[in-house]
Amino acid sequence: MKIISTNLGGPTKIVWNGKETMTGIYKYPVDKPIYLDTEDVQGDTVVDRKYHGGTYKACYLFSADNYPYWKEKYPLLDWNWGMFGENLTIEGLDESKLRIGSTYKLGTALVQITQPREPCYKLGIRFGNQDILKQFIDHGFPGTYIRVLESGKVIVGDTMELVEESKAPLTVQQFYNLLFSRIKDQDVLRMAIQNEALPLKKREKLKKWA
């Protein structure tokens, strides 16, 4: 897997339901390395730390391979890398193969796959259409958050190399589909509840479906 773009964003004012708020989803390519720290990406904007940033969401990765699909759906947008709010756009990233808990060397950082991105209204604002939320869920390729085990720098052209694959076979895509399915696959549910790479609060919430 190869890093295609490193993206950072500043605070951007938006209006939602008649109220002003701030967001960091407007990210754009930068021509310098970015530094992955244990809670966030240095120099990036994280507005709402209830849902972004922190140990299990220190950095967001999205696949360059999915851009053509979305460009066809939204051809009138001013397209650039970082459109989905990702810090790293990566060629060859495949959520159907990424196991939650696997560790990778990403530039000079050591990271662990943690959980998929769950879309919110701010993605709809960036795309100018709240319909993208359902479309994003249905498409099934949400990108992934990572935990930074060892801080380090990432630059365009760096690679994401597997260090140790999780023994638990739960993939990012399986977990994503589980979150949004009305009928929960009990085998996948058990794998998720037992996977310690997922945040404890998230695993506790899943227990009501078991």
C-alpha cells in the first residue's frame, strides 16, 4: 500500500440547522510530511473530540481506489485528495482485507487498525448533499481509523507495510456492516465483542445485540 496524499485541515465554520459550528473535515493535500502522534495528527484540526481524535481515532485513512466511484456520483464537485476528511489517502487500502487489531509500519510510525469511520452530517455538508450518508454506508468502504503505537512521520511515497496480522479474523468492512445492519450476524458480533483493539465502550454497547 502506498501513500498518495498527506492531508491537513484548519477549522472551518459551517451552519447546521440554523446554528453555526466548526469542523475539521475540510482537509487538503500538503507538500510536507505529517506527524502521527498518539492522540491526533500534529497540525491538524480536531474540533469535536467526543467523536474524533484520541487513542482509537488518532488518524483517519481512506483508499484512493474508491475516489473514482465517488467522482462518478458527484462529478460537479471540486475534487482533490482529502475530500473524505482523511489525513492519509492510500493506494491499495482494502477494508475487506484489513483486520482490526493488525499492526502496520506507516512511514516511520507503528500503527494498529482500530475501527471504521461512521459518517455524520459534516460529510454531507462537504459534499453538499446529506444523501451521501446512506450512500457511504451502503457502499461499504469507509476507510479506517488507527491507533498510533509509535509516533512517526509519513510523507507521500511512503508505504504501509504489515508487521503483524491480528489473529482475530474480524475485518474493518465486516465490523462496519455489523454496525449498520438491522439483523446482527452473531458470529461477527462475538468477534467484535472479544476484539480488544476496539474501544471498550463500543464493545460494551454491542453486547445488547448478543
